[in-house]
Amino acid sequence: MGNPGDGSKQPSAAVADRLAREIKRRRVAAGLSQRVLATQIGYSRQYVSMTEWEDANLPSSELVTAIDTALGADGALIALRSQARAGRAAIIDQYHSATTDSAECEEPVDWVPTVDCGWEVTPNDLDPVETLARSRRISDSTITSFTAVTRLLASQRQSIAPEALVGLIAAHRDSVAELFRAAQSDRAKARLGALLGETSIVASRLWSAAGDRPMALANCVYARRLADKLRNPLIGGLARIFESNLRSDAATLIGADGDIVIGLRILREAAMFGDALPPAARARIAAEQAQAYAVLELPRECQDALMVARRAVDEIGEADRTGLFSDWNATRLQVYEGTCRLFLNEPRKAIAALEAALRATTAEDRNVALAARVDLASAYVLDGELSQGCQLIGETYEILSAMGNQRGIERAQQAVERLTPLRMERPVRELQQRIATLTAQ
């Protein structure tokens, strides 16, 4: 997270941070929890929580107005939001220019149109898209602008609740699809086809995090088929990585229904595109293979795959950590290693790897850290530290619930289900009651 006083921020971003701090200050001064305030204004706790995040995007005017009224702010919060929104008007103008003119887009912009989910996040305005599609004049700079949006959305999945992004990524994907259908030149068709595939994969990841596996799988399969039709090995390889992740739920969620063998087969197909893939993608393929082998209790195969993943991680540079792989580094691989040790019934090694990974994570790696916390809790239990494990699962479940991260919640639920043989122990009963209370709210 950025420093609120960081002079490198645009003025509108600094005002948005002030709004977040002021909402929290007034809520705490009023003696209200986020959950109680959410109940009073008719929103979920997730949305109230997000209004207090710095370096996030603006909450909708309706949400801020409701909070302003509930906290008796006499319009102060509304004024702060208006000030931040006005400061971003020029950025929206840049978006319209980028999608209707042929001027070069020198750098990604901070997109901010309103979506119908109570939150202002990223891009889509169908009017300029329709104009472009009808004109059939789609410049390289326009495609570059839409590419920047896709990668911005992909990078935001670590910091913004998936439910606040899925509608937006779906609308953006529809816009890219419209441009793809309208493109006339082979060059534009190829670039927009690749972008449509990439955007579909980003949509798949967000649908997955929101708990909608059918939509996640549909987007991923579409991207794979489109890539194969266009003979694009990069998108084809990437689509297979994430399709494998969806089809082998047993590896990702530690015991959920899924077919690990199908997942491994698709990963093998992805690995065949290795020469066209960036090192972060190759690292993920090998890490997913290692995890699947660990679930199947094949330690030697798991270790061999981890070695391949380590070599690929060593090749990752800053330029590679963008979009779908913005969270990939040595720390991410360390989480995979810890999870593999857990599957292989080596709790001490799992604890060492996962604790080291947690020490190395930053605020930008929040989802990675939460996955590590769930598996670390399971490793504690396996090592005989039942109270410590239950406490960590409970804390993490509460965070995931507030975020609306359904994929993470499922992972935590699997960890709780593995405690069934210990259900009469007091730490387990207290954990189950804690989760039941959260679920009922």
C-alpha cells in the first residue's frame, strides 16, 4: 500500500486516500464496527471495508452518501469524494481520446467509470467502442489502450474484491470482442484476438475467485479454442495453465472434487508451448505439476517439478511481473513448496516454507498470503498444534469472508473439513462456532 503522504501520487489519489481514512476515523469515533455500519446502510460488510482501503478506487456516490448520513458527517465525506472524482475527470477524458483518436497512448491510465455494483473501478464506455466498431478503423494505439485496461484489471485482483470486478471485466471483454469482430486488417485481427484471449483468461480468474466455476471454465475454454484457431502459442499456453487449475480442484483446494489427472494432462499440453511462454508462466506450470504430484503422493515427481519451477523463477524479471503474473516471484513458489510438503505429510517442512513465505509477502501479495495462511494452519494441526491452527484458520476465514473471495473461502472450508475427526476438541468447536456466526451475518 502506498504512503498516504506520498508526494508522487496524483492529487486525486491523495484525496481518495483521505476519504478512506476519514470514513474509518468517523466510524471508529461513532463506536461502530464495519458490520454494524453495513447493516445500518443496507450494504454488505465487504463494501464498507473497501471504503477504508487506501490506494483503492472510489466508492460510488450512493455508498458514500449512505455512510455520510449514517455517521452524521454533514456532507464532509460526500465533498471529499466529489473532490477526488473531479480530479479524475481528466483521466476519463484520456480514455475517450484513446478509444476514438489515433494518438499514441504513452502510458496506462487510471480508469474510473462507474459500474453497477456500488463501486467505481475500471473501464468501459460502450459508446466509443460502438463508434470504433462501426468505423472499422482500429489503430495500434487503441489496441494498446485496451491492453493496458486488461492488464490493470488483472493486477487489481489482489487488492479489490472479485465481486466488484467481475461485472467490469465482463463488460470490458465484450468491448474487446466487438472490436475483434469489427477488425479488418490481419494485423489488427491478430492483436485483438490475442487480447480477447488474454482478457477472457483474466475474466476466468475473477469468476473463479467470486466462486462461479462454470463461468470461470467457460472463459478459459473460450480463450484456449480462440488461441488454437488463431495459432497463438502464448495465449494457448496461458489458457491451458488456468484451465488445468480449474479442472484439478483437488490440487488447489486440497480435497475438493476435481480430476487431477485431467489437470496434469492439460499442464503437459501447456508445457509444450514453453518456448513461447514467459518464465513466470513456465514457473507456474511446473509448480502446479508439483502440487498435483504431491496430492497423488508422488514425492520424487513432485521434487523434480519443483526444481524446474525454481529454474524458471530465477529467470523472472520485473518486466515479467505484469497482468496475470503480477504476483509471481520466488515467494509465490515458496507457498507452493509449503503446500506440497503439507500434501506429502511433512508438516515441519511445510511450516518452515510457509512461514518464510509469509515473512516475505507484501500488501500487494494479499491473496498469496491468505492461501499460505490457510495451508500453514493445516500444517500446524498436522504437527499437533491444534489451537494455533484453529486460531489461524478462523482469522483467515474472517478476512476472506470480508473480501468476498469465494475461492479462498472454499480453500479454508476444506481445511476446516479436515478437522472433522477432531470435532469434539474445544479449539475445533470454537472455530466451527466462529465460522457459523460469520456465515449467518
